[in-house]
Amino acid sequence: MSSILKILNNPLTLLIVFAGVWYTTRDIVAFTAAIMGLVTLQVVLEKIVKGKVPNFLLGSWLLLLPLGGMTLIFRDPAFLQWKFSIVHWLFGLILIGARYIGRTDILKTLLSAMGPQLNSVDDIVWKRVNFFVAFGFILLGFINLYIMKSFDVDFWVNFKLYGVLIYNLVLMTSATYYLISKVDKDVIPDA
């Protein structure tokens, strides 16, 4: 079961499934049903295998059910398209809110796993990276709105499948590069 979960949680698997469904059907209903089915399967397997569903997956799924359902019922992609913006706005706001309300830096917790050297980075640097990524997510939500209002569904799906992937790679690579450039050179082990 855990090997199936690893395959399902792989972003490449999601890309292949969603692209496969879209390019073979060009049908927003089939595309939405595939997204809903795959994410529901992820949630169920996370609960079975790990006993708990990660908050970001659970939150995304809880938004997907009604908005995806409305897309299926009304055959209107706008509901699914809005879900994408809402999720990214929430991610951005959660990063900002956790930093100020909960005094927790979610990105520091996640990115510190890349290496203990990142623990030597000053808090002000982590704060900058946190805001950079948070506002990057919020901006992506607005870019999504612009694309959904200005282009057809085919363009929006291509943006969601490929543009968002490239955007997130650039966003996170920039943030990681900045963090690594601020690592205390005394902490880096000799090769």
C-alpha cells in the first residue's frame, strides 16, 4: 500500500494522469472527475497507510469536493478554476499567518530537511524567504484568475499542467538559492 501511495503522491504521476485525461478527452468533466478521483484516492490511502492526512492535502480535497462537484453538475470549469486560486491564496496566507500568529516558520521546518546547514541561516533571511514564497503563491492565484478570464479552457489546463510547474520550480529554486547563499560558511563541512 505504501508503494502505491508513493506513486500517487509523485507529482509526475499527477501530471501524467491529468495530461492523459485532458489530451485524450478535451472534456472538463472527465478532467475534473479524474482530479477528484485521484485526490480522493490519495486522501483515503494517506489515512489507511499513515493514519493521518496531511493538512494541505486535506484542505485542498475539502475545497475540491464542492467546487469540483459543481463543475461536474453545471459543466462549468469556473468552479474548478476558482479552487486553484483559493488554494494558492490560502497557502500564501497560511505561511504568513503561521509566522506571525503561531510564531512558526513552516518553510523553515520543511526546507531544513535539505541539510542541517540551513539551521545556521539568520531568522531575518527565513522571514524574507517565507514572504517571498507566500506572496509568490498569492500572485499565482491572481495569475490563474487572469488566465481563466482571458483564455479558453484548453489554455488554462496547459497553464495548470505546465506553467504552474515551471512557476513553482522557479519560485522554490530562487528561494532555495537565496537560503543557501546565506548559509554560514563555517558550518559547511569540507569535502
